[in-house]
Amino acid sequence: MKFIVAGHTAVTTTEFVELALGTPLDLWLGPDGEESEMEQAARMDAARDILADDPTLPDRVSRVAAEAIEAFAPDLFNITPLNRPTARRRTRFVKGAAA
């Protein structure tokens, strides 16, 4: 499947989201693994600056999330009902009766 966002081709899902938002996901979610307090503070400062410069970003993020949920909702809610166990039939055994 090929996604084109603003004239750029997104190869992975992460690239698609980053192109749609205009910012890297690591800026908002943090990197995988350890992050020092200084690195986290710098990342948060950058995020605050971006939000100050682009007040429409939260709306775009919400729209991208809503579109993703809408596009993948059938898969997200694709559930398989579990079969309920059937009730066991009780049989009475009479002492001395032939089975």
C-alpha cells in the first residue's frame, strides 16, 4: 500500500503519521529506551515551542487519529464471539438399575 502525504511517499506507518503531523513522533512520545532528564527537558521545550508556533497542531493530531480509527475500525472491532458451553444434561442414577 502506498501513502502520499503532501507530495511525499510514506513507506511506514510512522512515516505517514510524521508527514501528516509535520513533526517526528519521538518529539511527543519520547524515544525508545532511556532518556536523561536533560534530554527530556529539551524535548519538552521543543514541543512547547512547536505548540506555541502552531496552535492548530492539536486539531490536526485529533483529525489524523480520527481518520486512522475510522479507516481501521473494522479491524479494531473485529471480534469473534466465544461459544458458550452447553449445559450438561443431568442424569439420575438409580441404585440397582441397569444402565
